[in-house]
Amino acid sequence: MAADPFAHPALFYRGCDEYVTGIVPFIAEGLAKGEPVAVAVPGSRLELLRASLGADAARVHMADMTEAGRNPGRIIPGVLRAFADRYRGHVRIVGEPIWPDRSVVEYPACAQHEALINRAFAGRRATILCPYDTEGLSPTVLADALRTHPSVIDTDGQHTSTMFAPDSVVATYNQPLPAPSNARCRMADSSSLTDLRQFVTKFAAQSGLDSARTGDLVLAVDELAANSARHGGGTGVVYLWTEPDDVVCQISDAGYLRDPLIGRVPAPADQLGGRGLLLVNHLADLVRTHSTPAGTTIRIHFRR
């Protein structure tokens, strides 16, 4: 059996010097081979790499991961595949989806994202190098990196991860999402979608969400409610509440998302429908999902 052409190493680094030493040669080697190279890392790290690359920086596609990957569920379709799918040959990508300022609310989606890269790129001619700040990240995050990456690069070189078990990470962070007691609640089915849109619009405006993001929230909730009506037993339970920085909505129904990549990979151009969760991932600032055969809850955050 031929070896999988996809590689997904984690880079464990301490400080700026190890960051540059671990990443710039990876980029330079790709450029020397004529391979397309992309870098999606937090803004301050992006500037460090741009300065270290000098004139070669112009040959690299660069994105600030704190914006492009604000929602971890958006990274595979909107960052990684959006770049890789442009090319037929081998591509190189540096992707840093987890940094010390990521919140504990965001982290489960980040860990699942790193695990699901292995499925989304299996058989693809690509190498995705994922840096991990060993000084700023917790032991749990670093242990999860060993479970989501088949190999690790550190000061001792590159070695195989004996803990590699990405599917177990997806399962570990498939956590229940109970709504708070103060949440506003509505039932939603195919006959009540208009009323639901009006309800969400009013709640978002009263909660301080601007008009553009209110429109995005309404569209996302409408997609989720329509999915509940079509695939979730006909009815969804919608909850709305506010947190210090976010307006939050979640929908629970009797459906089951068997494939954890649903909504995380681009849809083929000729596919009819099936883009609802993909659209939600592109619109929301964070999407969390809990799905079992007993039912599914999807929670979306929109920053105020």
C-alpha cells in the first residue's frame, strides 16, 4: 500500500528564535521546490515571519489566523482547503489555530479541528505544519497535540507521536452544551421560521449586535432551524442569551451528525443543498457541536 502523501507534524517551540528556526526553513524549502506555500498564524507571529523571510515573503500567501480562523470550524474550508484546492501538486501550509489567548470555550472546537485535518486531507499532496507554544499553552493542549498529529518536531528533531489518536480527540470534546437558565426559548418548525427570524432579529438588536451581524445571526439561525425541520425530527428548540462579549444561540433537535466533517469541508460545485452548516461556520465567530444518536445541539457565538 502506498504511503499517504499527506503530512501533519506539530512543531513544539519556545520563544521567537525557535519559532523562526522551525518555520522559515520549512517555507524556504517549499519555495525552492516551486511549491505553493501559505502561512496562517496570529498577527504578531505573521509579522515575525514576514520580517525573517524578507523578499521571499511576497511569494507566500499569508493570513492572520486570529481573523481568518476566529471560528475553528471555518479553518479547514475557509483557510486550508481554500488554499490547497487551487493547486494540483504538493502544497505547504503553516497553520497555528491554537495560541495562548484562545479561550476555554473555544478550545474544544480547536482540538477537534486539529484532529479532523487528518480526515479532511487524507490522500492529499500536502504538508500542514502546526506550531505549538510550549511556554504559553497548557499541558493538556500539548498532550492533545500529540494525539492529533502523527509526528512532532522539537529541539531533538522530528519523531513519531506514539499517542496519535485523532478520533479519540473528536470524541473527547464532543461535550454536552446545556443552555443557561436565563436563556430565552422558542420552539421552531417549518411553519414558524418567519416568527423565529423576527424573534432573533429583535433579541439581537436589543443585545447590542450591529445590523450587519444581526443579519448574519438571523441567517445562521434560519439555516439551523431549517435543518432541524428537515433532518432533526421536524422540530428544534432554540435558545438565545447574551454573554459579556457575545450573543449566543443554540438549537437542539433529535437529529444525529454521523460525520464530524459536515460543515467543515467545501461542498462540490454541483452539489444540491447540504451547505447549511458550512454557511453557519463561515458566519459565526464560534460554533460548538454536541451530537449523539440521541440528538444534536449546535451553539453559535456572535461577538458584540
